[in-house]
Amino acid sequence: MPGMETPPAQVTFGQVMCNRRFLLLWSAQVVSQFGDWLALMALFSLVTFRWQGTPGEVSRVLLFFALPMAVFGPVAGVFADRWNRKRTMISSDVLRAALVLLLFFADQPYQLYVIVFLMSTVSCFFLPSQTALLPAIVSKEELLVANALNAQAVQSIRILGPAVAGVLVAWAGERICFLLDSGSFLLSAALLAGIRVQAAAPAAARGVASVFRELGEGLRFLWTHATIRFVVLALTAALFAIGAFDALAAIYVRDVLGAHAELFGAIVALVGVGMIFGALLLGRFGQSIPRFRLVLGGIAGIGVGIYMLAVTASVPATLASALLLGVAVSGVNVPAQTLMQEETPLHMLGRVSSTAAAMITAAQVVSIAAAGRLAEWLGILVLYQALGAALVVMAVAGFLYAGVYLRTATPPRQP
């Protein structure tokens, strides 16, 4: 079964970081992600505190950030497969650098929404190109470690970025963050320009019909390839549960634990720390474990973490659960991403990964929207118990499914 092979040799973090092309790609991600967090926190500060925005105005920032991936992601993936991936990423960075500069001059919420929507739309072309470029610059044996390094970087910046943004906003105001984010995109583009990739871009097809034809090919591959279908379903289920957890975590802290914002901040930070630690464990000890077992173990871990929150309802158990949740989320994300890159032909990886991302984003939006109503109907504790138990059952069923069906149902990887 794909994902069950044992790599021939243990790959180290240092070995992957010595790959100059990966180091440039990783550095570009670090720089642009850091800038993104500065801009995002500045946006919330601007709308919430400086403009005294309503809850609806604040929530629409996230809505307009998420919508493009859910709506345009699959089509953007088609073009990411057609175009030269390196050039697509550089062009996306330059466009986003220009767009984020417009935030500096915005003085109305609707202007922010339009700019955020456009920036997120451009990102729809960047992200599948980045996903598809990674297997072209590292070996198959290095993919898991490379994805673990990327995950560590993303989560480290998730912890550091908001803290730095808070200091910058207090010192110089929100708009300095927009300038720095623009500069981070330009620096990212410069780093990407240094990557040498020999593979030529696929020849571009023409016409609207060809776009839908190629999109259909990606969808068929996604649903007929048992391993990729497993990856998408696993990610969707895991991130659906995490979306519901995120949406209700602050209410859980306030109403169940009787605590305040300090504990909520500690929970968010511990989830991030757990994701960093989980990626480290995967890169160090997970290479010899079948990928699908890592994913299913991660799903079970998320289920156990959420269930613990509900049945213990204590501060120490909540902090331990937050750490476990972070480790488990990495246990799903990193090997699932690796499996998708290993099993999808390079010429289809952009559209397949972006279609999967669109489905996962849509599931998160639905879970966030539904969590409040379900919690009002069932109560937070019952909802958390149901989510946790469902994920554990899904993990057990997944092990049975993989053993009985995937071994014979997965077609060979296309050339």
C-alpha cells in the first residue's frame, strides 16, 4: 500500500536544510508568513480597537480571507499546474506586496474586505505552486522531514508573529505592519528567484472548456485514488473538529472553567507549541512508520484531546489537552501532506492539492458556523464529547479500512 514503505535510510533535519533549494523555499515561507501575521493582527487591531468595529465587521475579515480558497482554489490549481511554478510564486508575491500596500491607505472596513479578498485570491495560485514545487527540489525520502520543517516554521511564526505585531502596533500603529508585510513579500520573491528548477512547466491548454476538463481530471484522480481520498477525508474530519474546537474554546474557558483571557491565550500558545513538538517528533521518529498509520494516530489523538476537555473540565487537564491537540494536528497534517505529494503525479499536484484545500476550508467554515448553534442545543461539553468520540471511532475504522481495502484498491501512481 502507498504510504507503507519504509524509507531506506534515516533522513536528518540538517541534511534537508543543507539542500540549498529547500533552504531558499523554507526561508521565503518564513519571511512571508511572518509578514502575514503582522498584517493580520494589525487588521484586527485596526477594525476592533481603532475603528471600534462591530462583531460582524470583525468577523468579515476572516470571512473574506477564507472565501477565495473555498471558491477559487480548485480553478487556481489548474493554472498552477499549467504555469511555471517558480514564476507563479514570484508573481504572486509581487502582486501581494502591491495589494498589501493599499491597506496602508484604507480608511473604511469595506476597503479592507476588498483588499483582503484580492490578496487571498492571489494566494490561491501561490499555495498549490508551493506544494507542487517541494517534491521537485527534495527527494522522496526527504519529503516527510521537509514538510515537518515547514510545519515547525509555520507554527513558530504563529506564536512569535502576534507578539511582535502587538509591540509594533503599540509603538508605531497598525500601518507599519502593512509596510513590513509588503517588504516581506518582496524579500520572499527575491529568495524564490534563487531556486533553480530544471523541470519545464507543462504546456498551457487554451479555452474555458479545457480548464473544466483539467479540473475534472483532478477531481476524478482525487476520488478514485484510494490513498488520496483517504488523505482528504482524514484532513477534512480532523480540521472540521479543530474548527469547532477553535470556535468554542473561548466560551469553554469562560463558562466551563470560569477563567479569563489569560488561560485562553495559554491554550492557543500550547496548541502551537504542541504542533512544533509534533513536527519535530515526526521528522525524527516517524520516517519508518507507515504514513497512513501516522495520520490515523493523529486523528485519534485529536479525538482523545477534545474528549479529555469535556470529561475533566479542569485547568490542568485543559492545558495538557491543548498540548496533545497540537501534537496530534501535526500528526495528521505533516504525513497527509507528504502522502499527497508522494502519490499525486507532479503534473496534477497543483489542482489536486488546491481542490483538497478548498474542501477542507469549506468544512472548517461550516464547522465554525455550526459550532455555536450545536453548542446552544447540546451544550459545549456534550458537543466536545461527541466530536472526540467520533474521531476515535473514525481512527479505528480507518485502520480496519486500510488493512482490508486500501491494500488492493489503490491504483499505481501515474507517471
